[in-house]
Amino acid sequence: MLRHDFRPGKLVAGLFLTAAGITYAGDAGDAWDTPWFAVIPMVVGGLCLAGAIGLLARAVRNHRDSRRTSTPPVDETPQPPVPH
């Protein structure tokens, strides 16, 4: 059993922030030349995408949980009398 829910929005945010860090690390190590403003669209786009994915995952999780906890339909068929 899982100890916690899977949060895909946090995964996407982490991936984009890691990519931004790698981009700056490559620039610092003289592997390539990155303009200072190049990472801003990457981070902002990644955070927006992570937010959208987080909202979608939450909606799916709430829908799934509401179906799981709904009460079963009541059986309204007449029952035969119980003999004494």
C-alpha cells in the first residue's frame, strides 16, 4: 500500500527546476553559453504546467474518492414475513 498519494505536479515542477539548474551549471562550467534570461521562461512554463497537472490530478483523485465513498443503493424489494 502506498504511504502517500502520487503528486505528478510536484514531479513536473522538480524536473523543470532541475533542468534550469543543469542549464546554469553547464554555463558555469563553460560547457555552453546561456543568457541570463533564458531560464526564466523554462521555470515559469514548468511551474504553470505543474500547476495545471496538479489541478487535473486533484480533480481525478476527488472524483475517484467520491465514487469510492458513495453509499450503495438501498434494496427496496419487499422482504417475506419472518415466521414466529
